[in-house]
Amino acid sequence: MLPFEGEALENASTLILTFITMTVVYFVFLLFILSNVVLYYSCLEAKEAIQLLQKIEQIGNTKRIRGIEQEAL
């Protein structure tokens, strides 16, 4: 498979294994950080309901004719 023998093969396999391991570790770390960011904003939204309050403020502000939204000119 690899054109190496002896110590060179061992060094190459160690290098490849280290690269793969570090890639997996960094990917898991990235997933951990991203999941905590999503959790933080989910908890913030559940506690303060920012988007819900913005939508409630917009209720009744649109121009309507007999229940149908009026076309903006």
C-alpha cells in the first residue's frame, strides 16, 4: 500500500494516524462549541421570547380591507 519499509512505514503511519485523530478531535470540539451556541440562544429565546414579542407588536399594524391585507403602493 505505502512504498515504505521499516521505520519509514512506522513514521508514515504515525503521521497519518495523528492527522486523522487531530481532525476528529477538532471536529468534535467544533460541534461542542456550536451546540453550546445553539443551546444559549434557544434558552435566551425561551426565557425572553424576543421574536414572539416582536411579532405581537406587529399584530394589527398592517393595513387591511375587510380582513385581507391591502396591497402597498
